[in-house]
Amino acid sequence: MNVPFAVWDLGMGQIILILLVVLLLFGAKKLPELAKGLGQGIKEFKKSSRDM
């Protein structure tokens, strides 16, 4: 069991279903932009938590 998914106890089927729903909602062209924004947000969060 992966540590990040242990909190919600998500299986591979649920993860694939969530990814398909996200793909349908935002479209294939928006996914790279969303992933980049999410990555930058996580990076900023980690940076600010290290500064504290």
C-alpha cells in the first residue's frame, strides 16, 4: 500500500476512475497545465513549511 493513498485507502480502480473523470471534465489539453499548477503549488507549500 502506498503511503500517500493510505489515508483514503484508494485502490487502483478508484484512482483510474478519478483520473478518467478529471480527463472528461477538463479535457486533454488542460491536463498538463493543471499538473504544472499542482506541482508548483506543492513546491511552494513544501518551501513554506520548511521555512517555518
